[in-house]
Amino acid sequence: MASSIKAFFAFPSFTAISRSNQPQLPPIFVPTTKSSQLGLVPKSTESFYCRTIMEKLGSVHTSRVEYFRQVMRKMGDDREQAFEGLAMIDAVQRLALDHYFHDEIQELLHKHHQMLSVNAGVSSPQLHEAALSFRLLRQHGYNVPAGMLGTFKDMKVNNKQRMDIEGLMELYEASQLGVDGEDILDDAEEFSGQHLREMEPRLHHHQASAVRNTLRHPYHKNISSLVARNFRHGYQGPNMWIYELQELAKLDFNLVQSLHQTELHQVSRWWKEVGLSRELELVRDQPLKWYTWSLASIEDPSLSNERVELTKPIAMVYVIDDIFDVYGTLDELILFTQVLDRWDYSVAQQLPEYMKTCFKALDDITNELSDKVKMRHGWNPLCSLRKTWGSLCKAFLMEAKWFNSGTLPGAEEYLENGIVSSGVHVALVHLFFLLGQNLNRNTVDQIDSYPGVVSSSATILRLWDDLGSAKDENQEGNDGSYVECYLKEQDKGGGVGEVERARKHVKHKISNAWKRLNRECLLPNPFSSSSLAKASLNVARMVPLMYDYDEEHRLPSLHEFINSVLYEPAIL
């Protein structure tokens, strides 16, 4: 295999592939627009997208999707094109187009997995091919063994293969899908990462940029829209088909961006109508940020209603968090928790007015969402939704008691409570019912009980959040963080060295939480192949953007993400 990174997509040209009776790829003839500034999209912009450009894009978009479906179907007919088919799947995923090609992807991977079963025990001589095969199969629920990467062991004793840049990059990508106990993947990550970092300064600009991006943002732990943005514009290849696929991705991005702008308007209108920002002046007024959680968690464009509905409980998590952090006395918080734990309307009359306002809004949201779920899926989730709000408030109350007493719990006690207070369970329980997939008494009981697919991403969020709060070794306050609790438990001081060792310990725990999340998505369970599992993965992927504060306590990465996804159209 050629060492140039361009060889990654060295496939047959579309001219050769399309000799059969396939439709000609329709040309793109759509005008472009300039980006708008960060903020709510003006009504005129929404109207332009929805009523003008989108009408022109519709038929072109549909024809191009169908064209590529036929190409992918032909990829699976020839065993010699097995690797090319895998690479096309990877490209489609990296361009965030996979929701259009679900059946074609599943068929290609099924055939590939069968081929591997026939040739069991025979590993690919090419590291790139073996690692790509391993990663794609695991991403789609095939519990293939890490032994598929046997070629990686040969590289340790064959220095000539160290310059296989594509292979090392793909090995690093594959290592991100490891589960606990897979030492070979830990070794693969260390080996590939070390050699890529050593080689990067000597590479030409395009290769060096690709290597840096792989090391900083491996595909499995990155938000798909960010991957797609770089791949739409940054990838270069020798064959025309990749450029044509990129054009389709740009076309699709503008369609989906218009949809997301409309959703944001719906969320903003809802938040204004609820009126909590007027009644509770000190609570956060951030509908754009709340919607961004839903936008990142639920990628499928067809799930528009679910994104809008999910943003509502996410907003209430932030509101209630502010009530516990800013508004309430301890006695008021105890009463508020009792009300939500029992959902007791009579006791609610004893609450101060600002808490009554919050409870009424939460009650309205919960009842409305329950009615919608019952109408769509035939199941009333009211009891489950009320239960998860009660659990959240009890976790918030525990933290408030620690703060008021000036004491810190043990590190694991803190983390166990912090998994609940992260709010991840609240969001994913609501999403579970909104999706309505595999909805029965057994799955409801499991989702109520913090299954691993939920607790793993909640652990990642809590620990990432605490890493940010522990950057200053001289921080004051008794609200605590895992780092602070860990240092106290270890009877360590707050010096620079001790804090850094504690932070390293936290990063190790985050890595282990990722492995547990990978296992939950891989091994058979009621949630492993569902949209809920994908959403949980996306929550974990979104966490670094949400908590990556700079020295001025801003979120530049999140700002860039929002701007690129919502306000900067792809130039065609």
C-alpha cells in the first residue's frame, strides 16, 4: 500500500463503477450565501432557506443520494472491492451522510463479517485494512476480537513498516473502541500515538494536519458534525468520487442546517412563552446552549420533534441547578426536594413563589411530554419521568448539604452522587421515551435504574466538569470536585504536583468510563444498538466542548461548534 495519505481512497473511478445502467449524477446549480453572526437566525434567513433554496435542492439531493446508494450496492458484489467498500462506508460516516445509507452499510458489513468468518484466524497483511475493518465492525455492533489487529504486533519488530502513516492513524482510531481488559488495544493506542507524534514534525503539511487531527480528535470520540466539516473541505483524494460525495455532503449540510435553525426558533419561542427567565432573573437564560445538547445528541435529521422536545427537560435541569446553587436556602431546598420526590401538589403550596413557578413549569412540561409519548408510542411515562426528577433533586440536595456543612465526602461517594447530579440520566430517560424504541416493562425498569449505557456517559461528564474546576490549585469553596475529594481522601496537599497527579487519576477514570460505554454499546442488551446508545455516545463526545473553558472562563470550542453548525452554510 502506498504510504501517501491520498492512497486511502485509491478506488476505481466513478466512470468505471457506473458503466451499468445507473442514473447520471445530477449537477449542482444552487446559489450560496454568506455566514451570519452568532445569534438567533433572522426570520428572513429562515424564510430564504426554507422557501427558496430548499425547494431547489430537494430533487437534486434525492437523485444524488439514490446514485450513491447504487454505487454502494455494487461495492458489495466483488470480494476484491471489500476494502474499497469499507473505506466508502468510512467516508459516508465522516461526511455525516450515513443516515441515508443505513441498509447499504449494514449489507456491506454483513458480507464483510461473513467473509472474515470464513477466513477466521487469517489476519490482513495490511494494518490499515485490518484496523479499518475492526473499527467499522465494532462501531456497528459486531463483537469482533482485538486479535484482528495481529498485524500491529508485527510492526513492533519491523521498523520498515513504521512509516505506514495511514495504518498507524487507523490503528489509533481503532484503539478508541476498546473495552475493559483489552490490553492489546491499550498497547495499540500507546504504540500508534507515540510513533505518530514522532513522525508528525517531519511530514508535509497535509499529512501533518491529518495526523494532528487524528491524535486530538479521534473519530469515535468526536462529534460527527465536526468530523464532517473537516472532511467536507479538508480532505483531498485522487479520484473524482470523493469530491462528488463531498458535494453531496455540502448539499445535505445546508438542508439539515435549515432544519436545525427552524428547531432553534421553536425552542426559543417555547422558552420565551414559559417565562422563567422573567420570573427567575438569576437563572441561566441559554436556550441556544441547551438546544446544542439535543442537536449533538440526536443526529438523525428525521428526529426533529425529538430534538425540540428533549431541549425542554435539559433546560429545566439547568434551571433547577441554579435554584440549588443561587436561590434556595437549605430549608427551602429540602422542601423543594420533598415536593419533587413525591410530586405532591399540596406540599407545593408551601414553597416560596419562585419555587412554585419552577415546579409549575416542570409539571406542565412533564405532563405534556407524557401525553405526547402516550399518543405516539402507547406508553405513559409519567411515573418514570417524575421519579428521575426526584432523584436529580436529591442528588443536588446532597451537594448543598456538603457545601453548607463545609465537609467533603469520599471521592467515590462524591462520584456516585455526581453521576446523578450530572443530569444525564434525566435527559436520556426523557429521550428513551421520546424515541419509543423497544419500549416495554423490562426496558422501562432498566432505564429507571441507571443502566451502564447511561451511567458511563454521566461519569464522563461529571469527571470532565470537575477537571475544569480543579485547574486552580488555590481554588476556594466547599462545593467540591472529584479532584478535591480525592486529594483529601489520599491525605495529599494542594500543591502543583499533587493536583496534577490527581488530574491524571481522573483522566484514567474517564478512559475507563469510555471503555465501559463501549462495552455497553457492543454487548447484547436492550439498549446496545438503539438510538439511545448513540445519543449516550454523543453526550460523552459533546462533554469536552461544553466544559473546555479557557483562561477567561469562556468556551471558544463550543462557540466555534455552534457557529459552524448553525450559522455558516457550506459553500457549494
